[in-house]
Amino acid sequence: MTQTPILDVKALRVEFPGRHGTVTALADVSFSIQPGEILGVVGESGAGKSMAGLAVQGLLEPPGRVSGGEVRLDGRRIDTLTDGEMEKVRGKEIGAIFQDPLTSLNPLFSVGQQLVETIRLHLGLDRKTARARAIALLTEVGIPAPDVRVDHYPHQFSGGMRQRVVIALALAARPKLIIADEPTTALDVSIQAQITALLRKLCDDHGTAVMLVTHDMGVIAETADRVAVMYAGRLVEVGPVAEVIANPQHPYTAGLMGSIPALGARVPMLTQIDGSMPRLDAIPAGCAFNPRCPKVMDRCRVERPELMPSGSGQSACWLKAMETTP
Amino acid sequence: MTIALSVVDLTRDFDVSAPWLNRVIERKPKAFLRAVDDISFEVPLGSCLSLVGESGCGKSTVARLVTGLYRPSSGTIKFSAGKTGAPLSAQMIFQDPFASLNPRWRVFDVIAEPLREFGLRKGTTAIAGRVAELLTTVGLSPNDGRKFPHEFSGGQRQRISIARALAGEPEFLVCDEPTSALDVSVQAQILNLMRRLQDEMGLTYLFISHDMSVVRHMSNQIAVMYLGRIVEQAATEQLFADPKHPYTRMLLETIPNVRNPKRQREAPAGEVPSPMNPPSGCTFHTRCPLADGRCKVERPEMRAYPGGSRVACHRVAESMAALAVPA
Ligand SMILES: Nc1ncnc2c1ncn2[C@@H]1O[C@H](COP(=O)(O)OP(=O)(O)OP(=O)(O)O)[C@@H](O)[C@H]1O
Ligand SMILES: Nc1ncnc2c1ncn2[C@@H]1O[C@H](COP(=O)(O)OP(=O)(O)O)[C@@H](O)[C@H]1O
Ligand code: SF4
Ligand code: SF4
Ligand SMILES: [Mg+2]
Ligand SMILES: [Mg+2]
């Protein structure tokens, strides 16, 4: 590895202390994102995808806290920063896009006012230059008539347009990293395609690193370079997106792929994974997937597999260990 | 082919006017929104017809009209006679398994209610037996009847709503996005269950989804809706192999395909116009790459084409006419 990754997360652990003991929401989460790379983070709801994004940004809701591991942004450790210091990193070095664009926009101010404010805060430009940059950003994200739209309020935009404005806002300070949590889930397919195409373009044009959190494998397949699959608060597989889809290494990923109805040939029954993901306070011993796994072995019920090299990526499954040990 | 449901020229308007006082003060006229605009379709007995289209195109409104939750503004909805001679009884399954179950009732009572209400089983033993049978049918355990809905996961709750719908012994199920709130692995369980029930019980489905791959998996026929109208209807295989309407093509081109991803896609321009103020002529003309002057003024009629598809588009009609007349 010659290049410093934009984002480097090592053995990240997140805990929620509660009345009935502490639940571990994330354990042993390690991944990195290179400049210009889109890492897709996929998994079922409650797997910990959003939690991983929030932990990186220092936005965990108390009492949730990072209780282990480290997070580096462009080589610099950020998980140890104070709230005040982290505030500056967010918006300037990390841009955020959430599922519901309205949570990121203030209904009382025009989109221009919000963009100008962010630009001035982080780039220290004067009002006139900041406004010109706001209009340029709206143009870049594909808002028609940006010089007029800049003075409109969030409610005057449609859902897809609002998400573009949020992207413009996330880009305002030219961040190195964008964390996008289900950015297209609330949008129609035609608009979804516009937004993912836009993300890809930004990544190619500016070398921005993107952490794209979604439950939609289709979006990942068409947008991401690599994919990290999460299950019950841990990464179970990481690899190049085309490889993971064509040749999933972990039985959970294989099940996930089989349950997506095909657009090609019609099959009578979908492959199904029986049962559902365990709650965080009831994660089985050994491999967390073992009660649902069609390939479960004795060892899986007692010993937890770590991520290990598998195919062209990594997989946390004992099947791999068996192949490699003679 | 027996027709289970036939819908003719169905229209539904909603009054979306400002409150009376505001209207008087601001001198605004009453405002109406046409959520469903003059649509007709038939569902053959034992088959599945799916409605697809983007948010707000009127799918749920059709579902609610068909199940009698809304009255039509005009048009007719007719169920044919079922096994007993009475019109087929329809039940609805909703998107949100969380909202559609009464949280204070035990699962047993949730499922037993239609049995008691329609007098389908009499006496405690018969009712308990039937509830246990229904729970087993949907892949739950009879013991689960003692629990409350919040003790179940999303997929299990959707199984409970299916058991409840089946309790009314329907021959027709209207399913409005039954798996949209579920994760794909759980969605696969529910779709498999619904296919199995259809085969075993000979159910007829009106299925609603915005997910083309789900629709492809479930249906025999697909009707594509845009701004309250059906723009194309065809057999599933035909629609995917030979989509005719420009909107159907756009939909098929934009759905992300896991197994055959299109990474360098041309994203379609524009977005769905407001149904409060739909475009003139063909309502798709503001986004259609083939639109011409005629499309802006004249609304295209629905026409039938060889292969059994029906399409409402001037350009499709023109090109098919050109093909039909030998030069
Ligand atoms: N009760 C109502 N009063 C006023 N307008 C309504 C009402 N119900 C639906 N509408 C409007 O009718 C149109 C069609 O709505 P409908 O819920 O049928 O869409 P849909 O296709 O089911 O969309 P989605 O995919 O988002 O569920 C929308 O513009 C909606 O805002
Ligand atoms: N405030 C909290 N206290 C305890 N557990 C929480 C809290 N917020 C989220 N969780 C749990 O953390 C897990 C991961 O959540 P999340 O990251 O939102 O999942 P995803 O985005 O993958 O759907 C879930 O099991 C969720 O219930
Ligand atoms: S470790 Fe065992 S239980 Fe876990 S995924 Fe691999 S085979 Fe299945
Ligand atoms: S009628 Fe015209 S605008 Fe409408 S879909 Fe056909 S070509 Fe496009
Ligand atoms: Mg989430
Ligand atoms: Mg709906």
C-alpha cells in the first residue's frame, strides 16, 4: 500500500451502556477508503451500517461511545478529538448526506443562505464570492436555473432536488470524504439513478472518497468500487464489488445475493435465509450467523471467525480457514 | 380464462382545496387532484396482476378503491362470482406490518377476529384450531398466538398480517407493497410464502410495488402507471423483453441490476410533475425523449397490439401502423 487512505478505520468498537448491561453495537470494524474510491457498506437493517458512519463522524448519540479502535482521516487520528475540534472536521473535511434531505436543511433559510453560510465558515470567503460558489455548486449538482433557485427555500424543491441541494451543501467546503447514509432510499428509481451518477462523477472529478451506506445491493453494484458487508455489528466480507457479487465468499453474502429477485430469468422460488438477524443483546456465541447458516459446523458455535483473506477480498468464516490450513 | 376482477374507466379525484376560510379570504377556487385517471384492467382468476410506477402515480389509490376503502369518483369495479356464488371476497395486505396490527391484541386475537366477525368458525375449539392452522400455514408456530405483535420482527409481523388476511377466506388478495419495509432476505421469505399460498389456494393477486424485480418475480401481467394513468400493460415476459412505452423503457433502464450492473448509465432527465397540475396532452411529454408537437396537445388513447400488450403512446401507434402497412 503506497497511498495513505483518506479514511482508515481500525478495530472500531461502539458500545451503548444501558440499564441491563452494555450492548456492543459495533465490534472489530476495520476498513479503509482510498482517494476517489467509493466503498459501499451493505447489510440488513440494524446491522450497524449507520452506526459505523456516525461513529466516524463523532456523531454517536450518548450514551453510545467509541470504546475501542481508531479512526484516521488522511493519516490524522480523529476519534480522539474534542467535540469542538470535531465540529470543524465535519463540514470541512467530511461532508454528510442523510436519507431524508429535510433533516440536513433548515426550512427557514433559502438554500443560498445555507450554502453561503457553510462556504464562508469553512473557506473564509467574502459574501459575494461565496454566493458565486454557491451557484456554481448548484450547477454542479444539476439544479436547473441555479441563479434563480439559489434564492428558493427547501420546501420549494422536490425530493430529488432537495437531495441534490444536500449534496451541494456536503460539497461546499470540498471535503476529502463524503459519508452518504441511504442517500437514495427515499427517492424514486429514476431520481435514484441521477443521484448515484452524480456521486460517481464527483468522486472521479475531485478524488473525493465516499462511504456509501445502503441496504440496496443494486445501488452498490452500480456505484461502489469495493463493498463491505455487515452483519450483527461486524464486517463479514470485504472485497471488490464485482467479485463479491459474482463470487460471494461468506455464506451470509451468498444468501443475500440469492434472495434478490432476478431481472433476468424467472425462478420459481428465491433462495431464502431462514430466520432474521439477532438483536444486539442476543448475539449467538461463535459466528453470529451460525443459527441461520446452511454450512454451519461445530466450531462455528463456539469460536468467532475474524476477517481472513478469501478470494480477492476478506471473509469472516471458518470455511476459509479450512481451505487454507492443510 | 375466467376474469376475477374487472375495472372499467375508474377515476378518483381528491379535494385538496385550502380550508374554506382561507379560500374565501384569498379568493381561491376549490382544487382537485386526480389520483386515478380513467383506468381499465382485468385480472384473470388465479393470476397475479401487478401495478408498478413511481411514488404518487396512484397505485395505492387503486388498491384502496378495489378493496372498497375509497369510493370511485366514476367508473366501475366488478368482482366475478367466487366459489360460493357470491362475489369474490377481497382482503388487503399493507406495506407497513407495524402499523397494520393492533399492538394491544395478542396475535391469537388478531387472527381470530375475522373468524368471529364473519362467523367462519363457531366455538372456542374450532376457532383455536383454525388460528393454529393459519399460523402454521404462514410459517409461525401455534404457540406464537400468545405473544403480542411487538415481540416479532418485521418479517414475522408481515406473516401475521397474511395469516389475518387469510382468516377471512379471501379468494382475492390486494397486496400494497407487502415487502417494501422488509430487508431482502426477509422479503424473499415473504415472496416465497405468497407464491406458495397462491399455488395451494388458487388465490388471485393484485400486487403493488415500485420494485421491478419483485414485480417480475410475482406477476403474470404488469400494468405500468404514470400520473394516475396506465400507460402500458403486458404479460410479464413480454414487458421485460419488448417494453414499448417510452416510460416503461425508462423505468427498465434505470433500475439498478445487481447481476448486470450498468455503471456508466445515462440517468434520465427530469422528474415526475405534480399531479395537482399535470402536463397537457400525454402527461409524460415533459420527460419523453420521443415527444413531438402532437404529444403536447393530444392525449394518446390506449391501443391493443399483437402479443396482447396495450400501450398509450402516439409514437408507438405511428410506428406500429407503419409496420402494418406494407410499402
Ligand atoms: N386521501 C387523499 N387526499 C388527497 N390526495 C391524495 C389522497 N390519497 C392520495 N392522494 C394523492 O393521490 C396521488 C396518488 O397517491 P397514491 O398513494 O395512490 O400513490 P402511490 O402510487 O401508491 O405512491 P407510493 O409509491 O408513494 O405509495 C398522490 O399525488 C397523492 O398525494
Ligand atoms: N441509542 C441506541 N441505544 C442502543 N442501541 C442502539 C441505539 N441506536 C441504535 N442502536 C442499535 O444499533 C444497531 C445498529 O443500528 P444502525 O447502525 O442504525 O443499523 P443500520 O443502519 O445498519 O440499519 C441496531 O441494532 C440498533 O437497534
Ligand atoms: S463461520 Fe460457520 S456459521 Fe459462520 S458463516 Fe462460516 S460456516 Fe457459517
Ligand atoms: S405520446 Fe408522445 S410524449 Fe407520450 S410517451 Fe408517446 S411519444 Fe412520449
Ligand atoms: Mg441505517
Ligand atoms: Mg402507495
